[in-house]
Amino acid sequence: MKKLLFTTLLAGFMTMDLSLAADQVATVKLENGMSVPQLGCGVWELSEAEAYDSVSMAIKHGYRLIDTAQYYKNEKATYNAVRDSGIDRDEFFITTKLWPRYATEQDIRMAIDTSLENLGGRIDLMLIHWPYSHDELAWKVMEDYVKKGSIRAIGLSNYTGEKLSHILKIATIKPVVNQIELHPYNPRTNDIKENLDNGITVEAWSPLGAGRLHLLVDETIIEIAKKYHKSAAQIILRWDIQKGVITIPRSTKENHLKENIDIFDFSLSKEDMEKIDALAEVKGRALW
């Protein structure tokens, strides 16, 4: 059963448009035709100053996918780092998320308009951060912004099962991304398949376990890292890449940002991918 599921996931991954040059991050083509870098920079739990510095350093080392959210309260600082880089805005892919607290169309529009103002009048991808009782209304409002052109694409975060199916049923513009917790201790194999089957690209939040699951000192991962002369973090992020998942690690340290993006000069063997996959059976656990 596991081999069959792996084969199915691999077939879905192979339909993605994955382009790679020696000096740039791989890109994945979304269902709507947009291309997005497969590795990006997250700013969860960072202050405005930390977000600005982290994104500025990340840009210097080649990051072009930046992930923020209304809840993080650092959208403006994130955009300012992009603006101040001097690099054309078209080179970047900026994601933000609608916080699930707004119950009326007016409030949802006000929240989206605030994000647009914070992010320079343009959002590449907006996600609903968590399922909530008014997400059908929120989705319809977000679709309207796509039609107007101020938001290029829309998607979901933390949606599975019936919650995901409901949005798919009512959507006239399909979600192109579903951002979920995903790491070696919580690989979400069935969720990846469910999303791929519906033309949705999976994006991993907290791919390194947010420093709370001790993934970076896992004996199996360290053993594999030594084999490839890479760090444990690089092995985990490469595992994401080979699963066809977009991944957005966060760091405020320049050496870690530089290290995290240096994962496109090697590939994990099928055997090593399976070793990492197997960790969930013994150490499986989630952050949320």
C-alpha cells in the first residue's frame, strides 16, 4: 500500500513544471500557470525589525518567495525589505494570509485592503489562515480580488478533509496552494495525495519543526547528513523538495539562511528518502 501511494505521489509530482538552474532555486508551476520558487523565507513570530532584517538577508542570498500573514503583524516590514532591496518587484512572490476572525464582507474587504496597503498594492498569493465558520464568504470575497487583479492567486492553510472539500465545492476559482504543517515526524502523505488529486500544491510550514521537535538532532537525519556532507536542516529541506512540496523555513541568522538555500546541488537517494519517511512511524508527532 505504501509503495502504491509513493508511486501515485511521484506521478503527481512529475506533472509539476520543475525548472532548476545552477544559480537559482527550483520553481513549481501552480495549477493556474503561475510559477513559484520551491523554497522561501518565512517570518512567523518575528518582530517587524527581525522580519525586515531576515528578509533583507534572505534576498541577498537568493530567496524570492517570502511568506507573511496578517496575524504575524509584520507585513509592512516584510514588504519594506523587498522594496529596499532594489530588485524589481516582479522577481518576488509574496504570500500573506487572511486571519479567520472576520464575519462580514465589509470586514473581510477591510482586512484584505490593509494587507494590500502593507504589501505595496499587490499580493501574489493570499491564503485563508485557518478554517472558520465564515470561510465560504471569505473565499468569495478573495475571488473578487483575483478578478480585479490585485491578488494574483488564492489558496488555503491548514485545510483537510471536509473543510477542504467544502471550499472546492463552492469555489469558482480553485485554491492553488494549501499550506500545512509538514516535516519528517508529520509527513502528511495522505494529505499531499488529496491535494495533488485536486490540483493543489502543498506548502510546508515549520518544515524544521520550529525548533520544538528536535528534528535537527535526530540520529537518522544526522547519519544521512554526514553521507552527503550537508547539515540536518539541508537534508530535511531537500526531502521536502523531492516530494514536490514548497517549503518556507524561517531564520534570523544569516548563516542559516545561506545554508537553507544551498540544497540544489545534490539529491537524496530513494533509500534515504524512505529512511526519512519511516521516522514518522517511530517518532510521529505534530506541533499543532
